[in-house]
Amino acid sequence: MRSMLNPNSPLPLYQQLADELGNQIRTGKLSPGARIPSENELALHYGLGRPTVRQATEVLVRRRVLVRRRGAGTFVSDTAPEVDLFSLGGTMASFQRSGINLRTRWLKKLKLRKVNNDDDNPFSDQTVFTVERLGSVGHRPVLLERFYFDPKVFFDMHESPPVPADSLSRFVAQRYQLEPQAGRQTFRVCRASSRVAKYMKIDPGTPLVLVKRTLDFPSAPRALFAELFCHTDELVFAQDIGDIRYA
């Protein structure tokens, strides 16, 4: 099944294979505790070299999706998976790479709105396109996202807005031919407001990880800002140093 991987894609082959294995885990083809094929078997199946296969499985081992057992092989982990949200990669892609099915729905649909005063938000006191999305794993909400789009760059976004299940990173790349080239983000612990707590089904004041991310595009610096409220009871949110990329 070599056709599953695209040698002409800007995404490296090792990452494509990691995504493919993650998808098999997410869809249940590879269940928790299952042994995955050996490096030789994967190399033969996908037409890759063993070093490329090793890179792919190492990505998933670092994220605790896979675990190596000396003398036995590599297995699908049954511990809490890691999701790398602290990168230029999109949220949907981050969950898919970790083998997790994230279901999403809009809390606020895309609309021009006035932004409250916020020193961290580059659109403070401006009117921009905003949208709010809730992500759940199973029946448990784990992520609440707020996005702010510069209307000078994304001027016609309201004419054909994304749907909840869209990767917003991919939507921007396909519709506007824009990929982030740099960004800045902070992460801290915050307390859930009453509104956030209501949607995430937690008590007000529950600690959450808050990520604030600003993305720069070619000729459009700080064109997108996002706030991500992450509930960490069932997931580990992690960052691979040196693995910052777009996906």
C-alpha cells in the first residue's frame, strides 16, 4: 500500500507514516496493547527504508502513543496519550497524529465581533472575525478554542466559513495559500470561568492549561490569534522541542 504515502508531499515520509499509524490507532484498527508490525514489515509494506520507519515510530513513542518492549516489539500504549498542541501544527492534525478522534462543534459561529481589551491579543479593541469551537474525546470535552482572524487578510472568510470538523490550518492553506512561517505562544495555568466550565462540564475554578498563540504568515504578521483552554485529566499536552512544524 505504498500509495498511502506521497513522496511529493512537503510532509516528510516518516511523518506521513507516523500519521498513518496514528490513524490506524484512532480508528481502532490497532487497539491498545496491540503489537504493531516490525520495522522490516513496515518498511516492506510501505516501500521505505528502516531508518525512515524508525523515525516514524520514534515520533509516536515520544508522544506515548507507542511503547517499545525490549525483546518483544513495539506496542500501542494503553496509557494517557500525548497531544502536541504547542506547535505551528493545527489542532485536528495534532490529535490525529496521536491516534485520538477529536469531535468538534461550534459554540460561536464565524462572525465579525469586537474584541475585549486584552494585552495578549493583537486584535485588542478591534473588530475581527472570531469563532469558538469545543473539542471532545468520547463524551468528555477536553479543549475549548477561540480563534481571531485579521479581516484584512481573511476578508471573505464569512462567505464560505469552515465547518467544525475542518482543520483550520488546512482551511487557511487551501483557501488563502497561506502557511504560518513563525509564531509566538505562551502557556499558563488558569481557572475555568463559569462559561468555560459549563461547556467543558467541570466545576468553575478548575485549573486548565491556557495556550495563547499568535501566528505570522508571509506578508501578514500576527494575522491569526488563538486561545486554547485544555483540560488535562485524561490527556497529556506536550511539546516536542525541535519538532515545530506546520501540518
